[in-house]
Amino acid sequence: MFRHVPFFLMCLLATMLCAPAGLAQEASSVRVEQFQREGWTTDFSRSEIDLSEVRDGGPPKDGIPSIDEPRFIPVSQETDLEASEPVIPVTIGSETRAYPVRILMFHEIVNDRIADVPVAVTYCPLCNSAIVFDRRLDQRVLEFGTTGKLRRSDLVMYDRQTETWWQQFTGRALVGDLAGRTLAMIPTGLVAWQGFKERNPDAQVLRPPETMLRDYGRNPYTRYDSAPRPFLYDGDMPDGIGAMERVVLVRNEAGEPMAAIPMNELREAVSLERAGYRLDWSAGQASALDAERIAEGRDVGNVQVLDASGQPALHEVTFAFVAHAFYPELKIE
């Protein structure tokens, strides 16, 4: 049984409120009216999806506050992080930064600028997906916030310039003025803090906002990654693998999926090659979605993915149901 009952009940209520498939069109119209009452100015007439697919996650717009003025300290000065805690590493040019999952767990989006490149560092706990986007689109720089909505159990972001809604897992605009556009992804992953700081002694690490009080280091989703099924998801499940099993989704430079490999298979092999990419596994990273304290989570290991030229490749360590939900034609093998 889940310890965080309020969150579980919230998800259960949202699931019960989901409209039956046969009433999708009517539900979509009702949802637009609801969204407009909530104050959204999004152009809902421009949509790539059936709006009945969008679920209320509980918090309102910006109820999970993005970090828009991030502050950093040198790696050598960081004393709060435990060795096995996961961080999201980003390197652009000669600058490298680490974004601790203990912070992203409560904020989900960091609007930052690295080597003068505007980026959005994102993390969706329900999908365990850490993805970094280039915030530039045409001649404008977008700033992202959380809608409080989910689609296929994944974070739906919005940009504050047009209030277009974006799918975090694909970087694609779903609804609004920019519907159909896609953000460029920047290679990243999830790595243990100890390994990151040893490899990057001159890097910077994100600190929590000074104006917000959160129990950073706590996991609000205790035992989530060992649950029998995901929250707020009623789509098809993958064949031959548990819905909550971790998989490594490898993408090409355009962000298109190339392969999905079960984490257990990679762990046993330690190193393997798929679709022209080399994957390596090493021990030492705690699951952020297991124990009540992130640092006490079971060891799920670190993953490195390199392309044919030996450069870091786009990839996510996510759950099998997520890979299947967004790329059902891709076999997990």
C-alpha cells in the first residue's frame, strides 16, 4: 500500500473522472470550457490531440513551480547530496552543470541558460523522464511552466509566451498557436552524484530556490517504481515486460526513437550495441522513486549511451509503459 495516501486518492479521483472513449468528442468540448474557466488563453481550436486525453494531475497551473532564476554553486561546495543520488548532467560548450533530481522532483522544470544557450531542464516523476530542451524556436525564446495536466501519465508543459501546451516526453506542441512544432533535445541522462563530481570537478550544481521551502531529498512517490501499474494511465500496456520495468529509450539527433532496451538486459550484459549505439551500465545510482528518502533508494545503476562517433546520444531511462504509450510501434527488446 502507498504511504502517501493523499496523492494516491488524488490520482484515483482523477482516474474516475476520465470520460469513456465513446464520449470523447463531448468530453473534449467540456474540457475546453473547463480549461477556459481556469483562465487558460490557449487557442484550443488548434489541437493535435483529443483533449479528453488530458488529465488533471491535481495541482493547478504553476502549482508545481518552475525555477526561472536558478542559482548554482561549485561542485566542491555542495554538501547536501548523497553519493548515490541522481542528478541530470548538461554540457554545452565548455560549461557543465548538474541538476539534482531531489530539486526537480518538486519543480519539474528549470528555465536556464548555459553557454548562452537557453534551455529547459525537465523531469517528470511519473515517467522518470529527464529531458533537456533548447528553448529557442524561430526568432523567440520560450519560457516553460507546468500546466498541472498530464497526458499518458506524462507532464504537459506550457510556454508563457503563447500558452501552447507541450508534451514533455516528445517535446512536441499539442495544443495552441505552436501546435505541431517540436523542440530540439540536448543529450543528458540520469547519473549518480558521486560519479558526476569526480568527472566534473569544475562544474556547477543547482541549488534550491531561496524563496521556496520543500523537503528536498524526500520522495513524494514512495514505492512508485514497484507499483503494479502507473498512475493516471489507462492506455495499452507493453507485451512481454512489466509496465513499470525500466527501459533505455535511445533516440537519434532528431529525437526520433531508435531502440528500447530493457534495463535488466543491459545490466546483465554491462555493455551492448543496438541500432548503431553503444550502451554501458554501471552500478551506484539510487532510484529516485523507491524509498521515502531518495538517497536510500535501491541501486538501479547508471547508463551511458554513445553514438557511432563516440559522442553522447539522446536517451532516457524511463518505464516500459511510457515507451509503449508514445511509440507503440517500437519493440522493447
